[in-house]
Amino acid sequence: MKTILTATLVLCLAASAASGQELANFSRQSTTSPEIANDSVTFRISADYATVVTLQTNWLSGQTPMQKKGGVWSVTLPLPEPEIYTYNFVVDGVPVNDASNYMVQRDGTRYLNMLFVPGERSANYYEAGQRGTVTSVWYDSKILGINRRMTVYTPYGYEKNKKQKYPVLYLLHGAGGDEEAWISMGRTAQILDNLIQQGKAVPMIVVMPNGNPGQQAAQTLGLPNSQTNFRDPSMANAYVRSLCEEIVPFIESNFRVIAKPASRAIAGLSMGGGHTITASQLYPSMFDYICPLSMGAAPTDESRAQLRALKKDGYKLYFLACGDADFLFDRAKQLDRTLTEEGLEHTFFVSKNGHEWRNWRLYLNTFAPLLFK
Amino acid sequence: MKTILTATLVLCLAASAASGQELANFSRQSTTSPEIANDSVTFRISADYATVVTLQTNWLSGQTPMQKKGGVWSVTLPLPEPEIYTYNFVVDGVPVNDASNYMVQRDGTRYLNMLFVPGERSANYYEAGQRGTVTSVWYDSKILGINRRMTVYTPYGYEKNKKQKYPVLYLLHGAGGDEEAWISMGRTAQILDNLIQQGKAVPMIVVMPNGNPGQQAAQTLGLPNSQTNFRDPSMANAYVRSLCEEIVPFIESNFRVIAKPASRAIAGLSMGGGHTITASQLYPSMFDYICPLSMGAAPTDESRAQLRALKKDGYKLYFLACGDADFLFDRAKQLDRTLTEEGLEHTFFVSKNGHEWRNWRLYLNTFAPLLFK
């Protein structure tokens, strides 16, 4: 085995060589951040030459001052309740990521560090023991005039149980998001893996398309946006039509799917909640599970007629969810009232907090166990 | 369609609301950076309160000073030759990403901005018209004692041509990398998509496992490293054994693969080049295409015997590549000499530059057309 030993030795040399570009990772972080201890969390950044350093988070408003000691700025805060949070530092007025924390999420064009606070509420956001497969796949949209990417989650066992067919949840992101939003910020794979492993949700496929009609895919180069004019009246609801007439058939011909309304669910947050409402009303026979999140709608004569048609056609679950601090809470309450007035059985799930990912993860974790049962 | 119009209106409100957390993306970047104009590139960062701001790149040594004007620091540099480069700013001593550039790569635990310089050499690093599918899938390793993630690229047409079987390239990363290194920094999907669309490479599957034997997956939480002691002599070459005895069979039973040596290639950079050399010598009948990149080996009696056995067993391509400024170039030259002395036909592809991704992308772009022909 001498050849192999030699190769190993070379690797050790490589790991200690300062010149190797890729290898610079080995000798970086000496600062620990964030550090959770009992009921507090400490953030630290090495910035000996900075004049003012603050912390910016998504659970505290404004900027939190940090104190300098020996070149390292730090601040200790009470630990927020179990969830995933985001933060960054601000060094002399410039937003800076925490180099000591490799857990980073992309929200649109912004990169923010993640703080995981463990506990009952966030338990399903961590990796489960049995994990599904996540696929990035492209489909051609004639309606939108472009080739487009979507993310597909197939549950643990999909590869082995080659004869099993699965129900499908179509899970839509909000404005500013893309086909990677639910899988990264939404922790969809982890939530479904955990719920399925615990026997709380049935094994299902989750399809996360890109809901920006002109965009081929997130974060790519050389992929121009669609030239289609989506303001043209003939393009009304173009994305929802592509979803129901192109994405659903694509999934049903390329994955092992139960192609029936009782095995199709649609859910979406914010803009995706609008897509969910629209799809359920324009295609009342397609989805038996309908879950608009952090969204609502003012009633019109036409929407009332569509809701009556949906009721007549039948469905199994209408799960409307919104935070009581959401700027769209009144809209959600309007939809709740309209559903009641038109006699559509539904759940109105009201949570704390606003228009944010901690709610969307909570909602997915709450409604996924209700699907396909 | 009034319901839908109403939903659209709500979305427009949402997009303009400053309070919506997810929507903050809409109104951010006012600074353009980087900006390529003819033969120069300008980097800019808004940092009114900073004292010293510099630029750090992977094509210039040291830090490049930037000049302040109206709160914006900038520097204009000669455009480097076509390739993908990385950079960041340093604001009062603290590394900072370019918030105006959403193209970011993760290299181990570091996040760096990417600069794409278009040209003939980098043409295949951009998205092709016909794109394959990228999958993150988990396999159980009994040898390593953990469940592990790998990235699999299937070429355009894989979903449609349900009877076609494909050859497989096993593509291994270096120390500090993981199962996402080749697909992100290596631009593997883009390079293969382009080469296949141009008819230069045959459609193939590319498997990119995680080569750190104790690690389940990159960038996850709640997944402890393996408890196995890899220094135990009985664990020698544990990763290479898992690759050949577990990953190859997993791929061959879960994807439509031609399960023959003539349809198996192995390539790897740095540590992965060591894995490539080891695998080809311990399993001489498994791979007919062998491509160690930026790696080499000093000859021993045992390695010479293994190479003679490999020669006797037969193979179709031995493609050794290294940069003439690589700190392992002497090692690569040693392997080149040993291969010559033992009478193994091979290619020694020597490029400019060192131990870095611009070489590894170039090598993949160069050897992929030689595979399976």
C-alpha cells in the first residue's frame, strides 16, 4: 500500500500549504460565532480596525451595538425561542456575513447567516435519519416561451420502491423568491423527511417551481428572461396556466405519481398564495388540497361564483394560514369570511408574527400531516 | 377574472411594502459591481464610513487599494483573460462580499463572489440551451458507518429516453471540498451540457460523491460525523473502497447505467486525484478511463506492480493533468515518468497556473470529450 501512503502524505502536505487556493479553508476561523450557552447566544467578529460594529437580526428591530475587546467585537443576547433566524454584522456601515458560521441562506439576491435555535418547534428543521432526494430539473414552457428549472423532492424510499406511486404537493414561493426558496429557507426536505419518518405525513413528492413567469432559473448566467410581455391581456395568469397545464403533466409523466385530484395538493406563500387561490379557482377539479399561506383576497362576484363552483366540484382540505402581525392579515380575514359566507369548509390557521419564513416553515409543518388522508 | 386581478393588486402592494421581510430584496442594489467594459472591470462598494477599503482577488496577489468618491469606493482593473474568478472586498480589515453581485460560490466554509469573464475558454461555463438534471441523493455506507449525500448529473434527455443507458464519470473533489464542489465551482453541469449539445462529448451521467470519509454531507446541521477511527489500519482506503464497492453499485442499480468498465470513468482533483490513482490501482478492472488532476505519486515497488497489473488488465485512457505552477507539479511529473517507465500509454496534459479551479474546469472541459469513445 505504499503508493497510497505516499498519496496520503502528499495530501497532508497539501493541507498545510498556504499556497493552495482551495486549501485556505483549513486555517481560518479562530472566532466562535454564534455560540449558544443555556438561554443566551453570543455573536463575535474579529475586526480590530473597525470603528463601529453592530448586529442586525430578523428578530430584533434596528441594529444592536457590539463591544470590542482585544480586536474582537461581541454581543450576548437572550436566546430567542426555538426557530431559524437570520443575521449579519454591520462593520462601519457595511453589511458583513459572519465568517465563523458557514450556515448561510440566499434570500433572492441577499446572503444572510442562519441561527438555529433547537427546541420542539424547530426539531423538524434539522436533518432526519431517513432522507429524500432533491432534484433540479428543467421543463419546457410553451406558454411562457422559455425552458425553466424546478426543484423536486422525492421521499426516502422512492428509489427502492420502484412500483410505488406517490401523491404530489405543489409548493409555491413568494415574490422575491425562486425555485430554491422552499428547499433552502423553507427547510422542505428536512420537514418532510422528519414528518414522514415519524409517520405523521404520508410519503409524498413535493414540486417547487419558479413562480416568476419570465425567469428561467435562479442564480444563473447566460439565461435571458422571457421576451414575453406578461402585461398583455392574453397572458393573464400565464404562470398559473403553465403550472396546471405544463408542470403538472411534466411531473406526472416523469415521476411515479398518482395522477388524481385526491393526490394533488397546492400550497403557496404570499405571491404563491395568490397563485394557489387562482389555480384552485380556475382549475377547480385539479387539486383536492388547497393551502394559501400569508395571502388572501377581497371577494368579487366572480370569485364568489368560482368558490361556489369549487365547492360543488368538491375538495378535501382548504387550509388558509396567516400571521396576526402580517400586513396581509386583513386580506386573509376577508378570504376567511368569504369562504364562510359561501359555505366552503376550511381551516383558518392564525399564528403569531408576520410575513416571514418562521411562519411558512410552521405552516408546512402543520398542514403537511393533513394531506392525502 | 376579478379575483385574480385583486390577487395581483395585493402582490403589487406586497412588492412595494418596506415591511415585508422577504421583499426587502426588491429595493437594494443601487451600485453596479462588477462592471465589465471593453478590456477593464470595475468593482464598487458603498461604504461611506469606512476608513480603508481594498479588493482581494484570486488572480492578483495581495490587496488592491480602492478609491472613495461620494461614499462609493471603486477600482478599475485590466480585465483578466476569460475564466471565472473570485473576489471579495476588505472593509477596515474585515472581508466583505459584494452585495451588488448575487453570483456567490461556497468553497468549503468560505463564500466568495464570482467574476465571469466571457470568451472562448469560458464559453462552456455558461448555461447551455439543453440542460441536464442535478440530483442530491443519499446512500448508506456500511464501510464508513454513515448515510451520505452525493450529487448526480443526468444529461438532457435522460427523462425522455427511458430505454437509453448511459456511461458514468465518477468525479472526485479535493481536500476542503465536498459533494457540491464540482457542481458549483467546477461548473460540471454547464460544461457537460455544452459539450453534449455541441456533439463533442457523449451523453453521460456524472457522479460527484463526498470524499471526506467521516462526513455525511456538506453544510447540514444535526448530522454528526462518523465515529469510525479512520487512522485504524483496517480502515485504510475506506473511502475508495466505499466508492468502488458501495457508490458504483448504488448508481448502477438506481440509474440507467451501462455497467461495464468501458463505460466507467474516474477523475479527481488534488485529494480526489489521489483517490483516482488509488482506485485505479486497487480495482484495476473497474474503470477504463482514469484521470488524476493536479496530483501525482512517487513510485514504489508496490505501485509499479499495481501499474503493471493495470496495464495487463487494460484501459482506454490515462489522462494525467497538472499546472506548471502547481505545488504538486513535481509529483505529477514523477507519476508521468513512472507511467512511461512501466509502459502505460497516457496523456500528460500540462497547463499554466497552479492548484486552482480555473485549471480543474479546463481539465474537465478537455478530457470529457475523450471519454467513452
